[in-house]
Amino acid sequence: MIKVIQRYFFLVVVAVTTQAFAQSTLSGTVKSQTGETLIGVNVLLKNSGVGTVTDMDGKFILQVNNAGDGVLVFTYIGYAPKEVPVNNQATFEVTLIEDAKTLEEVVVTGYQSEERKKILGAVNTIAPELLTKIPVSGIDQALQGRIPGVAVTQNTGAPGEGVIVRIRGVGSLNSNNQPLYIIDGIPTLDATFVAPQDIQSLTVLKDASAAALYGARAANGVILISTKMGTSNKPMISYSSQVGVQSPTRLVPMASTSQYVSIYNEAANNDNPDFPAILQRPLISPQLASTLPNVDQVGAIFRPNAVLQTHSLTISGGEGKTRYFLSGSYYKQEGTIKSSDYTRFTGRMNIESEVKKWLKAGINLNASDASTDLVGSSGDGAGGNGGSVIRYAYFRSPAVPIYDSAGGFVDKPTLFNFFGDGYNPVGMLAYNQNKRITDRLFGKFYVVLKPIEGLTITSNFGIDFTSQNQRRFDRNWGTPSGGIPRINSPNRLTVIDDRNHTLTFSNFATYTKSFGQHGLTILAGTEAIQTELYEVTGTDTQFANQTSTLVYLGNGLGLKTNSETRSRNALLSYFGKASYDYNEKYLASATIRRDGSSRFGPANRYGTFYAGSLGWRIDKESFLVNNTWIDKLMVRAGYGVIGNQEIPNYAFSDAYGVNYNYPFGNARNVGYAVSQLGNANVKWESSSQFNYGVDLVTGNGKLSVSLDYFNKITSDLLNNQPIATSAGMASPPIVNNGKILNRGLELSLNYTGKVGDFNYSISPNAALIHNEVLAVNSPIAGGQYGAQYVTQTAKGHPVGAFYMYEMEGIFQNATDIFTHAVQGPSVGPSRIQPGDVKFKDQDGSGTIDGGDRAYVGSAIPKVTAGLNLTVNYKRFDLSVFFQGAYGQKILSVLNRDIEGFYRPFNVTERYFQNHWTGEGSTNQYPRASWNASGNNTQISTRFLEDGSYTRLKNIQIGYSVPKVITDRYRLSSVRIYFSGTNLFTFTKYSGMDPEMSVSNNSVKDGDKANGIDWGTYPAAKSYNVGVNISF
């Protein structure tokens, strides 16, 4: 399919670029009164039907006949229309003035478009040009910090990996908390395949009154994306390119070899008196130390300058009554860690034709092909024995070389009692073979009928076909153990092939009518969605020859396994909405949707979701109608109930599996057993939401302010019910258990101004949120690390709150130990000694035990914020964007491992310089001791840090080339720019990156174990140069 589209794309390019035009050319630039170029302005030669739209640099080109005495008409959302006589001119510089009184901006809000001035819900839009400021692999990454109440957290800095998006908090325990994406009217749970350059508009629906039209899938918010379409005019060709280099935002400084030797000997001298001479740990002698190398193990796994590049070509236009938009893009990101890469090709074809005056038909198709080279970075299973190369790099002593004298990899050191037995991370990367290929075809075929005035009938048939293949080979290598290399023994090949096919068929009608001062819009429709999932998994082991051409399923000599899974789910919906306004002063709307989902049993298959909202345009009242300082003042309120159906298929039914062995006589026989316990009574998770808002526009549109307060309660939480081990290996049933509150305040402002030739805008936004579990049957543990769980979800606390011992300081002397609660053993090598960590006796029992663990913070930010600044001076433009999150905690398990002394691994430079060496030396970092590791590595607030941060997310400076130069080369416009991403991060967090989410893929607790830093792939900062060219 991708090759077919590529051929079609090529043919259209040839066709539209070889047309001869015996016409005159009108061109120019359209800007706002602040000097900002305007994208998508409609430009029309009056009474001719010939028109176009401005490109990404505000430029336009129009081919016309005999336009000498004609008039150009310029129209743009939120601006007053402007007519400009041609007067035999060829070039134009046009300035549009904001018309805050009309506020005619049209916003896509779900199955329909509405005028901004009539929207009653919590709805935000993002200007499409902001989505291309930052080079990102997925459009969801570009949302970060742009909209209040939308928290975007990078899951990992690995190339091609996604982000976590939370709209108005965490509202569910077990199901997907990601928002629903609607792309050109077709729903999906992922939008990373859409190229930012293809987007015409992006709208976020945050509250129930705005999102209720999507009922069962809208509990976590809805993001609406509309892609571009051409206009009936000559072809417009645009090319954009951006190339940059990346490096990690920050690495943790580690001890050098001399520091490692010093701390090692200090720990040995601290511990040896507790053992007889034969059991004492030997010291590293000065003679041995002088022969040791000093290796930067962490720096060795990173690329010095990882290349990032993106290229995009678009062609848009129209012929007669047919319009088209064609695009192709290429995105390539080298990971900052060696052997990790991401490449994606994307092609889009949007075509619409007016068959009759009352009938339009069209097709929107997006095809993408993505390839990802994965490395183990978060305990996600890739790498030696399922480990993370980042963790191993931090563990490994600097005294161990990477290569031996023959150029091979040094694995286990000869003197491993001095330097540990961790794997060589550079070797892990060199032997890494883990590739994922994803092909996707997404789009729709549609018809739009307008049989009578005011009535529009739309029918969409959507497709979403995804094919994903992952192939991973864990190569056997390393120091021999029993004659066999110790890493990945035996070697193993795993192949997973997934296919996901979703069909969407929606039919809806919108009728709009005005009766004097009364305005009425009615929407009604149906929608049917069917998804089929298919997966085949095969594993093979013990390959005698590890040459890649000989590693395939069936060629191994060891244990083989395979599985095949097929499932299907369907959703049938009926929906309607009515909107009313009186003189655009008093407004009301009501929405209802009834969904039937195959994921629930017959007794609970259908759910009804609804919403209502009211609005009052105070500025239209008689006492304000003649004011000169308020352009808009609106108060609005809404309430609604929406749902969540994101649970596995067939959760209401027991499931049986065949791969179970039963002993009969002297043999094991394959038999059936229950693999999943069903719950016939499981039902919809529902979210009831109140929203109150105020919108103010003043100063003839210079200042706009929007303030929203929301209260969202999610009930009948879908969660796994723990079962006794005696029940066997069956998966636990899903039950409705609990209630969560998310309450908050959102503020966004925008101010534009002008001082001489300087035009500027300031756009801050912020959101405060309170998350609390109101009810749950019993505390739910999460974030397992060894035998411990580090989080709990319990009544009165946030979801996934950190639950652990609270560190009070360091025992300074024997009296300090004697007067404190009993903590650990009092005799033996592991007894508590001066220099060890002291824990708080929370329950006052006089003994430190499990009852002293307490709730000590949450990974959910209390405040998120963003600040966008733009300045334009003549042909120069500058934009600066800050983003931050505040009030959250991060548990650094990585710090626990590299500052814990539980094995002879390397330590941080911070620990070396600040650890306890005697009474009064520190109250934060314990003594160097392996004997005390059981106490000092206990998960506690010692490793819990403030995760608040402010980040300079992007800065970009651009220059638009003068028209006298572009005309010389027959170009419409050229803009060059330089930018930097993630350049500075201001934080107290000591780890690599404070932007932390669910970073250990081997722990499937989701939001119940957020904010745990296992040593995840860090974010990258980049320096880029780019160009935008229009022909």
C-alpha cells in the first residue's frame, strides 16, 4: 500500500508541476498587526472564484487572468476581513487587524465545528505553527507545556518512543489513562504517526461537556486533529528541512579510578574488623592501583553527536472542483546511546471533490513505515540477561577496561572481588539485536451531503490497519562459565508479529437554523467500530551458529515455544447534541450518547453518558455593550458523565489455556486449566465532572484570559482483584473497585504588543491539580523492587503515592544509637553502627519495622506550567518556550544501587565527596560499608528527591529572506532558522532527568508506580538548523 501511494504521489507531482499557466502572478505576505506572519489566510480574487491560502511563512501566490482592476479579499479566523485593490501591482504586504468583537474563529469540537464565541466547554486549541517548532517523533510530544491541565511526560528519551499524556490528572487505576485521539473524524489511541507539518488544527477537549459526544472513550479527555486540504488554485509546493545534533541533557558524575580505590579500601577497613583474617576483604595495593586504567564507562555508551533530521515536502492545490493535499516526510533520529535509532517515512493523500453542489466526496489516507532499534534502558529486558545498559554502565568500575589487548570485549574482571562482576555495557550494545518495524495505514473515505440549507449529512468509513514485527536475538557472549559464555546462556531468539485492524463507520447529520434572535444547532448520529487483534509469538534457543543468516525460528537446538492469539471487540453508539443561543448572549447545550461495548457482559453491555452546559456573554448586556475596554466577557458552567471501557477483551468471562503440565504416573501430560478468572458483573468506569469557566478578551484583542475550575470524580474504578495463590496461575478478575478525585484550576493568558518595529507576544499558562483516592477496598501496592513495594494506592492519598521508611539522618555515635528506637540487629557484622542511616519511628513502638513505613509524597505534579515568548523585528523572529512541573517526587532506584555498597560497584562522585567519615561529618550520606548495605540501601526517603523542574524547552531564531532575492530564484519564500531544544533544565534532582514517568517496562503497574527512576534513557538536548522553502 505504501508503494502504491508513493507512485501516486509521484504522478501527481509530475502532473501538477508541468502545467503551463498563461496567467499573471500575484504574490505577497500577510501579517498580523504585531508583525507575526499568518498561516492559512484565505486569499480570494473577488468575484472570480480563484483563491489560495498563505503558507507557513504567511506567503501566497495567486495565478489570475486580467486582475489589473480586481480586488483581493483576505479573510482569517479572529481577524477583520480586508479588501485590497490590485491596481496592476504584482506584490503585496498585507496587515490584518484582530476583530475581537466578532471572534468568529471556528473550532472543531467533535463531529462538527463551532464558533469559538459559542463554545461552553473547556476547549483549547494550538496554533499549527507551534507544533513544528520542536523536532519530535510524535505529535503528542509537541503538546508539552502548551495547554493548561494537559500534563505530558516523556516516557523515555529513547528515539521513537512515546510520551505519557494526562488530561486533568490520573483518573483510572488499571485501564489506559491516555486520551482519545480523533484524526479527521476517526478515533484512535495513538497519533504518533501523523507528521506535524500535515496538521491544520489541533483541539483538546478537557471536560465532560465538551467530550461527552465520545461517551465511553472520553473519560481521559479527547484530542481532535484535522489535517490540511488544498484550495482551488495552482499547485503550491513547500519544503522544510531540519538537521541537528543531540547529546544527553545530563549525566551523573561518577567516581574516578583513584576515588574508587580510595572508597573501596575505606569500606574494607570499616568492615574487616568484624571478620577473622581469612574472611577479610583484601585491599587494593598502591602497586595495583598504579596499573589500573581510568575508564568513563557511562560516557562510553553514548554517541558524542547523535544526528537528528527531518524533511517534509507538501503539494497542495486544486483543479476545477477538486482539491488535494499531498505530503511526504522523513524523520531520522540517532539515539544518544549507541545502537539505538528510529526512522520513519510518512505519506499523506487528502483529496476532495465537489461532485454536485450538494454533494462532496473525499479520501484522507496516511501511510507510515517506522523502524526502531531498541536497547535495554529501563529494565525492559533488552540486553545481557534482561538488564539495562545504562545501569550496567553506572555499576561498572572505572578500573576495568572496555577492550582487551586483542580488541575483544572485557567482560568479567579477573579481580572481580575488587571490581564487581557487572556486564560490559559497550559489549552489550555491540551485540544488541532488537528491531521493531511498524507499518500503519490510517484514513477515511467520506461523503458530505447538503440537501437543503442548514442541513449537512456526513458519512465516514475509517480504516486503521497496523502491522508490527519485533525480532530480538539475545546473543551468547562473555567470560566463559563452565565452558559456556556467561551472558545470555543459552542464546534466544524471540519473534513477535502483531496485527491490529480497526474499522469505523459513522453517519451523522447537523442542522443549523436561526429564528430571529434564536439560534439552534442539532446533531444526531450513529457510529460502529470493530477491532480485531492478532498476535503470533515464537521463541527458539541454543543456536550453535550465531551468524545472523542462520538465526531463525526452527534452527535452534534447544527449547522452542510458540503461541497464537486472536481477539475482537466492537462498539455500537448512538449520539446527539443540541445547542441553543439567544442573541449570542445566553447559550446552552445538551449532549447524550449511548454506547454498547462487547468488552462487558450482557448485563452491563450498554451505558448512557450525557452532559449539559450554560453560558452567559456578559459583554453583550446593555450595561456593557457600549464599553470600549471589554471585547468579550463570558462565564460558563457544565456538568457531565462520561465513561471508560479500556479493559482487556472478554474480561467478563473465564478463559482456559492448554499449556499446563499435569503428572499422571511417571509422565507429564498437557492439559487445560483456567488462565483468566472472569467477572460477569464488571461494568463501565464512569467519570462525573463539573467545570466552571471565565473568558475575558480586552484591549481590542491584545489581552485574553481564560480561567477554569474543575472537579472530576471517577467511580467504579476498573482494577485487578488480588486472588489467593491457591487459585493457581490464573490472571485475577477485573472488578469495579474505588473512586478517585481530580480537582484543579487552570489559567491561560495571551498578550500581544508592539513597540516601534518590535512586535511581541507573551503566553503563559499554568494548572494546579489535586489528586486523591476517595475509596478503595484495600491499599494496592505497586512498584515492586526485590521483596519491597515502594508505592501504595490508598484512601486519602494520591494514586501511586510513595510508601516507605522516612530517613531521619545518620547515627553519629553510640549514644545516638542507644537512645533511638531499636533498628536492625545489635550484634554481628550487619549491626547498626555510627555512620548508618537512621529511620523515623512513625508508630512510636520503639522498634523500626514495617509499621513505620509512611506516605511521603507523590509522583503526580501539583503544578504544571508553560511560557511562550515571541518577538518579531522586521525580517527576524525569535521564540522562546519554557515548560515545567512542580511539587512531584522521584524515587531514584539507580541512586540506591550506585550509592548503596551492596556490591563492589562504582559510586557517584557526590557520594565519594560527602559520605560519613566520622561524627559530625554529614547527616545525609552513610559510611562506606558492605556490611551495612542491608540497612543503608533500604528503600527510604534517602533516595526520594524533589522532582520539580523548569526547562528551556525550545528557543528558535529565524530570518525571512527578502523577496528581491527569492524572486531571483523563482521562489515564493525562504526562511532559515536556528533552534535549540532542552538546552537548560533547572532542578534539584540529582539524576539524569527529572522528567520521569513509568520508566521500568518490566513493572506493569502503570500510574500506580509512577516516578521511579531505574536508570532510564535520558532526554536529549539538540542544536538544529532548518529551512522552509515555498515555490
